[in-house]
Amino acid sequence: MTSDRSYEFEVALSFAGEDRSLASKLANILRRRGVKVFFDEYEKAIQLDPNYFSAHKGRGNVLYELKRYKDALAAYNRAIQLNPKDADVYVRKGETLKHILADQKNAKQSRRKSANSVSNDSKQ
């Protein structure tokens, strides 16, 4: 049975120590079904060479796209330790920090609204 359906999904597969051959097979199956897949090989590269600058920077980029900003920041910081002359990684770190600060600001506003709501409820 064939399907004429098309999918608009994007999937990012990121593994730290799991069975990579299984992950690769899963990525290939999804690709054949029309799903856009990004398979993170940076973890493997870092395991093989913990001082591989490009792998840390690339890992940061993947984590940023996944909106895992604190993890991305850690990856960018490690990349900067390894190559403090790469201007692009500083730009990416700055963008990541903007998201972290925005998330913190939104969380603070939510806490204030919650506290005001509780305070207003207790007055009634």
C-alpha cells in the first residue's frame, strides 16, 4: 500500500552514547518516508576527540536549534576555550544568551502574575 501523503515534519536525533547504528537506521527510515531528519554526529566526534573545536561548536548549533539554550551555551563556552579566536562562536553565544535572558524574564513575569493572582484571590 502506498500513500500520497506528504509530511512537513522535521526531526532532530541527538544521542549521547546510545546505539548509533540503531539511530542511523531510524534516521534512514524516516528520510525514506519524507521526514526531514538531522542526525547529530557531534557527540560521537567529541567522544573520539574531546578537544575537537568544530564538534563543540556544531553541537552548540544543534542544541540552539532544539531550543536547549543552556546546553548550547555550555557547548559554545567549551568551543571558545578551545579556539578563542573564532568570532562566529561569540556571535552564537550572544544569541544564545539573549534567549536565556528572555526566558528568565518571562519566568519572572509569570511568577509576578501568579503572585498577584494569589494575592487578589485572598482579598476576595
